[in-house]
Amino acid sequence: MEEKTSDRRATLQLAEKGKQTDSAKQAEEREAKVFFSQSFVERSAPDDFKIGPLEDYFSKNAETRKILSRVDLFCLALTMNELKEDLLVEQNRSLLVESLQYYLRREIVPGDYRIGLVHINEDGSSHVPVRFLSNRGVSEGDIYLIKRENTWLIADIQVDLQRLEQEYVRSKEEFVPASYDLLFNSTF
């Protein structure tokens, strides 16, 4: 567990360092590489049984990638029992920090997470389904974001972190593969 946390901390530090040193030209070059690497192949991402399809980190949509990056950094910090306050919108920051600190002080934090498809709303806001997992429990919900001065910030988090402490009971529902969207949708 300590090694995984160390890897995540290094990833978080590199992401922050990259944010400070990345030029517009480097960002454009990286975006072009991603675009050209996807041009001839339709990418597919796995699904989560609760939150649906997971977001593609190499999405062609620049706004989707920006939102995903913010949510990913926030979730990554949570797994290390840290809170990235700079990712929270200012007018809701104190309330969100107070609420999340309750769980962080009690070390009720996810060990891992999954991020669903980014939804950009007509009003310019966004929401992203997330699923948090711990050794004992599972919780899913949504993270809501708004754009301020060309930067996506987290405005609200609707996830019951207390469920991470409750023993997860697997569904007794029978698994029927035909009812799920599989990778091979074409007829042979």
C-alpha cells in the first residue's frame, strides 16, 4: 500500500510540475500527437457496472480532457488522504473543505477510483460520475464542475464517502453477458 501511495504522490507532483512548465506550444504538440494517434482507430473504453462507460484519457475533445484532468487530480489526492483545495471553486470551497475534512480526519478515503464519461451541459457546467473503492466498501456519485476564467473547478461533490467504511455486499443478480455492451458490437 505504501508503494502505491508513493507512486501516486510522484504522479501528482509531476502533474503539478507539468502544469507550471507546460507551454502552449507543447500542449498543442501533445494534442496533435493524440489526435493523429487516434485518427484511424476507433478507441473503446471499459465500462463500470455502476457508473457506465469510463472516460477515455485520450479523448479527442480538449474540454473533456481538461475536465478529466481536474477530476483525476482531485481523486488522486483523496486516495493519499489529501485535499487539493485549489481545484475547488472559491464560493463553495470552505463548505466543501469542511465536509471532506470530516472524512479525511477519520481516514475514510478511497484506495482507488474510476471516472465515468464527462458530461458537458448546455449551461457551461459539467458533471462526471465517479466510483470510489476501498478495502471494505464502494461508493459512487457525481462531481460537478464549472468553468471560471478558462479553468474548470469543482463546484460540488455528491458522493457518500461514509459508504467506503460499510462492507460491500455483492449483488445476487445473475450475470448475463448479452445484456452488456461488449467490445465486439459488429456481426461476424
